[in-house]
Amino acid sequence: MKRALVLMLGAGAVAVVRYVGVALHAEGSPVHGWLWDAVNGASGAGMAVLEAVGIWHAWEAWSTAGAGRNRNMLMALIVAMFASLVTMTTPYVFSASQQSQTAATLVQLAPTALWLWSLAVAAAPLLVMASAGMADTLLKTAQQSQGEAKEPQWVSQAVEGAMNALRPEFAQLADATTQLQTQHEDMAGWVESVESRLVAQLAATTAQPQPAQLPQPRATAQPAKIDKTKLVAKLEQGMSATDLAQLFGVSESAIRKTPEWKARGVR
């Protein structure tokens, strides 16, 4: 933007000299003298610089712009600047080599040559202004397009960076999930096997008939039998009723009730 503004202001400054001369000649007051010649010479030098910078600026914009009508129009302006520069300088170079004035050379060449040369001199600043404005427009469009293209790329790069940073955590989570799933499958298989065994045992138990349970008579205690011969022998040895009861597994009263104990007369 600043480059285009400088080019436009410079071209306007060069054109000021032409417009001043046009206004004075229109009023019948042509300007002559060394000061006017110096101003015209300075404007010519400035125009040469503007032509060079303008063509470079326009060419840079044209090379970065996308295909379209504005790009083609800018190329036409670049060609017009080259043509105006050649049209302005060629008659001067020829006249200087012949040591004559440019106007006389052009009139001698063709009646309309002087008009064409004057048109090129007057249009040169305008061509620089137009090409600078068009180039600035194309550069802005290209920058906006690049910015819009870089924004999704920046977003994708940010997302990719975040995914790369979280990838170890995702890997750990995936491993833990796999382990839990494996443990769950093992537990489910164990439960299924236990269930199948229980069902099989229950089915086998249900299929076998169970015998009827009859009430069993309560066993009654049978009195222990005392060996009479052994009892007599032990009595002769002088064993007490308590020892005899332990020996025969009966109560002491049972020993005392026996005839053998009573025959001894022992209490």
C-alpha cells in the first residue's frame, strides 16, 4: 500500500508540470526560461525512476496474483508502460544523434508522429498510477488468499500437535482397556464353566431316585453281661466294687446286686 501510494504521488508530481504548462498555454502565456527548463528536466528524471519502480511493482504483483481479468489487465498496463517509454525516448535518441530537435524530427517523419509522441508523454504518469493501483489490489487479494489458506493449515497443525502430545496417554488407556477386557472375558468363561458344572450336577442329582427314609427305632441300652467266673476270681483278689464296675463296664450298683458280691458279704 505504501509503495503504491508513493508511486501515485510521484506520478502526480510529474504530471503537475505538464498541467501547469497546459493551463498557461491555454491562456496564451507560454512558459520559457532556465527555471522552467530545470523543472522539466527534474520531472523527466523523476518520471524515469517512477517508470522503473512502477514496472517492477506491477510485475511483482502480476507474478503472485491468480489467473483472472485483473491479472490480464495489469499485464496490459505493463505493456503500455513499456510502449510509452519506448515511444518517448526513441525520437529523442534519434534526434540527439542527428543534432536536431525532437519536434522537427517527428514532423519530418509524419504529420501525426508529433501527436503520438505527445500522447505517450502525457499518458506515462497516468499509466504508472493505474498500474500501481491495480498491482496493490492484486497483492491484497493474494495476501488474503494466502491467509485464508494458512488458517486451516494452522488449525490442522495445532490439532495434530495436540494429538501427538496426547498419544502416550491414549496408548496407556488403550492398554488398560485391553487388559480389562481380557480379564472380563476370562471371568466370564470361568463363571460359565462353573455354571455348566452346577447345572450338570443338579440334573444328575434330580435324575436319580432317592430311597424313602423310614423312621429308625431308637436303640435301647442293653445291660452289659458280667462274666460270673471272672467276677468270682476278681472278688477273691479283693477288688472293690468301683474297680469291678470299671472292669466290666457297668455301674457299681450292678456289681453290688450280683449274687457273687452278696455271697462275699462285702459292702
